[in-house]
Amino acid sequence: MGFPIVGILVLVGAGVGYAIRELNAKISTNSAEMKVRNLLESARQEAKETLLSAKDKAVKILEEAKGEEKERKLSLQRIEERLLHREELFEKKSQEVEEKNKTVDSELDRLKVVKAQLEKSSQKINGELERVAQMTREQAREELVSKAESEHRNDLTRALMKLEQTKQEEIEKKTSELVTTAIQRYARSHVSDITTSYLPLPAEDLKGKIIGREGRNIRTFERLTGVEVIMDEAPDVIVFSSFDPVRREVARLAMEKLIKDGRIQPAKIEEKVAEAGQEMNERMREAGENAAYEVGVLDLPRELIMLLGRLNYRTSFGQNVLMHSVEMAHIAGMLAEELGLRVDIAKKGALLHDIGKAVDHEIQGTHVNIGKKILQKYGMPEDIIRAMHSHHEEYPVEIPEAYLVNAADIISAGRPGARRETLEFYVKRLEDLEKIAHMFHGVEKAYAIQAGREIRVFVVPEKVDDFGAIRLAHDIAKRIEADLKYPGEIKVNVIRETRAVEYAR
């Protein structure tokens, strides 16, 4: 009996437990549903509020757009009103212009009629005057001009002479100040090189060693140096003759080295000539560097420095070309400072103006063209080339600094003692000056004086008056400029002398 009761109790307990578990599950399910409902309700509320807010914003945007559109319409309306007003003004102005044009056209027509009447009256008056005066209008004008010229000829002559003198005095004063300042600030003595080089011998018997057996040594020396060696011109002296001064100097240095060494034979000659060539290159480099440093030009390529140094062994009319170029650079630089021009361009143009002379005996062409090509090859600025290439009038003057280079060239070359000329060239220049003066009508005598710096021309007073003397001096000067080449300037002095002679008896 006990077992069934227990079983019943167990069954009852199990059923109660199952009922309780079902109840708990139902309660949990109801709680989850409640949460879901709450979430859904909350989401609906937020969506409703968001929709209301979006509607409010849309209404505001629409109202703002309507306001802007209203303002835009008002603005367009005002613009349209202004355009209409301007159109009315333009039409009014156009009408006024048309009326004025009509008035001007009518006035022009009236003036044409008046002009035609005046021309007809003028022709009638001129014809009447020609009939009365018995000459044409052109004849009357020529007679009037001739009469005025004859009456006022002396006044015109004096006025022209005064203007010419005043202008000349002002120009000479200014140029004298500039040139004098430049020359006073720079002065250099000139050492004239000659076309042959000399080397004194310590003993006369050295000539035999130098000549060698059957002239072997002297022939080797001349072949290696390209210089003619003259042994019998003077005792204890060797003379080196060559058109190339660099070769002469190399030969002189090589001979010095051979004499000091004492062993004179072909192998030793070749060695010493090579040493002399290297030493000569070093000397030229140093000479070029010293010249460039002296004038303050420090950015030249090494090749131009070497060519510049070669000019130390070139002469022009007895004037050392390197010293001439350095002097020109100083003078051109000082003139540029005085005139406010580019000092560096003037200095470089002057220093390099004769660079072509370093190789003009080796290359075909004038030294100006050769120098221009050299400067272009080594990338020198175009203004420096323009400054140097017109100093012999082969090219036109293109920049102001070129005038300074030309002036410095004339000052350096024309300074007393700077250059020497051959007697034949000097006499020929004086003869040409006098011939040019005698070519003009009315010239009685002409004399070239002051070493060709002045020509005095005496005219026949009956054939040339004072006014004609001024014109004659001008014409002779222009002819000299066109036909002759000369350093510096030549003064043309025309002299007209009138003498009145009477005898008392």
C-alpha cells in the first residue's frame, strides 16, 4: 500500500513541477512580448517625431526659397527698369548726334563753296600781280629770297660762326674734362718691342758650338723653333728673326738654356726647346692673369687668359698690344663711371678688343672677325662682343659702351710716344691730307702740320666768302673722314685773308 501512495505523490509532484515550469515559461514569454511591444511603440513615436521635424524643415526651406525668388524678381525688375532708362537716353543721344551731323555736313558744304570762291579770287589776284610785276610767282619768290640772303648774308655768317664756336666750345670742354680725368687717373709708360730678338753671348767662341759640325746644330734649332738664327750681324750677339714674336721668345729662352747647360747637340736642343715652350706657356698664362687682375676682370675662361697673354708678345705700330689693351680697359672703365654706363661691359670690351691679334697670323681674316668668333666660341655675353667689334668700323656701333671702347682706343693709340709709324706711312698721310684739300674749289694753298693732326687751308678771298669758308671746312673734314684712316682727330683750319692795299703819292 505504501508504494502506490508514494508513486501517486511522485506523479502529483511531477505534475505540479510541470505546471509550475509551464507557468514560468508563459510569464517569460509574456515579458518578452511586452518588451517587443514597448520597443515598437517607442520606434513609432520617434518616427512620428522625425516626420514632424522633417515637415517643419521642409516648410521653412520652401518659405525661404519663395522669399529668395521674390527678391530675385524684384532685382530683375529694377535691372529691367534701368536698362529701359538707358535705352531711352541712348535713343535721345543718337537723335542729337544725327542732328549735329546734319549741321556739320551743311557747314562743310558751305565751306567748300567759300574755299572754291577764295581759290578763284586768289588765282585772279596772283594773275593780276604777275601781270603788273611782269614775273611769275616762282620768280618773285626766288628774287625775294635772293634779296634777303644778300642783305643778311653777313648776319647769317656771324650767327652761324657764333653758334658753331659756342657748340664746339661746349663739346670740347665736356670731352676735355672726361678725357683729361681718365688720362690723369691712369698713366702707363710704353716699351716698344722690335721685330727681332737679341741674345748676348758670354764668349765669341760659343758661336761655333751653336752652329755645330757642318751646321747640324743650327739647322736643328731653326727646324724646331721655326726661327731664323743670324750669327754674324754683330759680335757676341745672336739675332732671332721671325714674324711670330712667340716663336722668337721661345727660341731666345731655349738658346739661353743651351748656353747655361753647355752641351749643345740635337738631342739636347730638342729637350731645351720643349722646356722653353712649356715655360713660355706659363709666362703667357701669368701675363694674361696679371692683366685681367689689374683691370678687375676675374671671370674670363682659361683659354681667353692664354690668348690674352699671347698679346704680350704682339706689337702694333711699336706698341705692346697687351699693355695697350690694359690701358684701354682702365680708360674705358673710368669713362663709363663718369657717364653712368656699364663699367664691366666697357672694361671687358676694351680688354678683349684685340684678342684676335693673338692668332691672326695663323687664321685667315681680320683680327676683329677672328676676335668676335673667339669670344662667341667661349660663350662671352653678346654685349661684350658688341662693345669690341666696332673699333675699326667693320661693324656699326650698337651699344653706348662701344663708343667708350673706340674712344679709349684712340686715346691710348694717339697719346704721344705710344706708337711709332714708319717714315713712308707718315709722309704718305701728310701728302694725302694736302691732296684732299687741293681738290676743292677756291683753295690756294694747303699745309699739313702738327704731325698730321692739323691742316691749314688758305683760300682765295674773291672766290670764297666767310660763309663759304665755314662750309668748305665742313666739306674737307667730311672728305678726310671718308677717305683716310688715322688715329685721333685732324683739325681743319680754313683761313680767308682779305688785304686792302693803297699807295700814297
